Amino acid sequence: MKITPAAAALTIATLISIGQAGAGVTVPAAKATGITETQAREIAWRNGLLIVEEIARMGYIWALAGRDREGHELAFDIDARDGAVLR
């Protein structure tokens, strides 16, 4: 198959126009995945958990367990999306 100069010019013009149309397109930044482990620990500390013994993220929940000032066991579930304490 022989490519004629007209077909080549049309192909190049099409590719250039596609490139120019896409030049103004911006890709949105990745959305934040919610609160970090450090933020979850800080929320638990503000709610009385002095020593964090266990922490795990399970989907949209940070689960924390540990002890308060008097040595009592405490457990918290924190919404990983917004930091709300679910207990």
C-alpha cells in the first residue's frame, strides 16, 4: 500500500489537531486517602489513649487499642476518611 502525500498530510494534520486539543487537558490530582496513621494516633491520644499497643487499618476504619493513664484498656475505631471517633 502506497501512502500518497495528501494522505500523509491529512494524517499529520489530524495528529497535530488531536495533540493540540489534548494540550489543555489537566489530569486531576489523586484524591487523599483520608487520615494517616499518625493522625489516627493523635486523635486517639486526644481521646485518652496514652499508649497505643495495636493499630490497623481495615478499609475505612482505623482500629486502635491500648491503655489510658490509669492502665485501663481502651479501644477506638476511627473513620479513616474524616477522623470521626466511632468507638
